Amino acid sequence: MSRTMLIGRSAVLLLSLLAGAVVSAQPRNEFETVGGLTITRNYSGKEIVSMLGEPDTVTMEAYIYYHYSMVPRHTSERGPLPEEEVLTDSFGFTSYPGGVFNSYFIYTDRYAFTHPSVPGVSVRVGDPISKVRAFPGTFHDNRYGDGKGELYWCPEGFPEKQVDWMMYPYFCYDSKGIITSIEHYYD
């Protein structure tokens, strides 16, 4: 092997090691899962139906939304709900059938929110907002005069000044501190 080839291979190896070190020093790009689907991942129509079930409706808006409706279960934390009230959870994708999972609007306790940075913890509509406030990371809390609000959460490892809050999940809560919806519009 020539000296030039040996130096070239050594340089490639060194650059590879340096690139790996730089990538590992960056915050990990982990995303949340809702209903078993991970935001920013590509899914086929069959995969969506196998994980969420057959949708009640599919609409084409800015993105393709699969809608799942149900009468919410009564819980003592949320109080009584009218029997005829139907809530609809929606999952957005870039194309039909399937595509990149980029948004969700969860209003029932049917689907759980999970994130790799809080292993073993899931959050559902009806849980106390204090459960989310215990997550590691940065928060942006929009509180309203009536005690309701929206709590945006960004996992730790991202400098607060660089956080684009429109790219992270948020949890709407009522005046009793109970989560009423879990939402994310990833664009």
C-alpha cells in the first residue's frame, strides 16, 4: 500500500471519528409517540389502521387527517359530561394513505402521549398537568385569567432561546389543572 493511500485512509478514519464526536455532543433528536405513532415518521395506510383502527372519517385539509370519534368516559377528575357529547381525536399525515405523521389533536383519553426522555411515563387527557410539569426540559406556559392554560414542553438539551415553541407538543388544561387536550402541529 502506498504512503499516499495510507495517509488518505487515516484522514478518512480521523474525520469519521471527529464527525461522530460532534454528532454525539448535539442534543438527540427524539420525538414523542401518540397512539403508538412517532411524530416525523413515515407510515403506510395499513400501518396507521393497524395501530389506531379504522378511522371514522378522513379529511383533506392542509394535511390528511384520520379522525377517531368517541363519547368520552366519565371520570371523577373531569366531572360529568353530557351523554351526547362526542369528541374526535385527529392524526395528521402528509399524504393519503399514510405519509409523514406531523400533527395530532387528542381530546379523549383513548391515546397516550409518551416521549423517550421520560421512559415509563405516559400522559392522557384527564391526567393532572403537574404530571407534565415534572418532565425534564423547558416549558412555556400560556395562562389565562380563568385558570385555564396551555403548557408547551421542550425536552432538555435545547437552549431556551433557540426553541421554536410551535414545533413542540402542548397540553391544554382546565381551571382545576386537568389536561383537556394534547396537541402538536409539526410543520
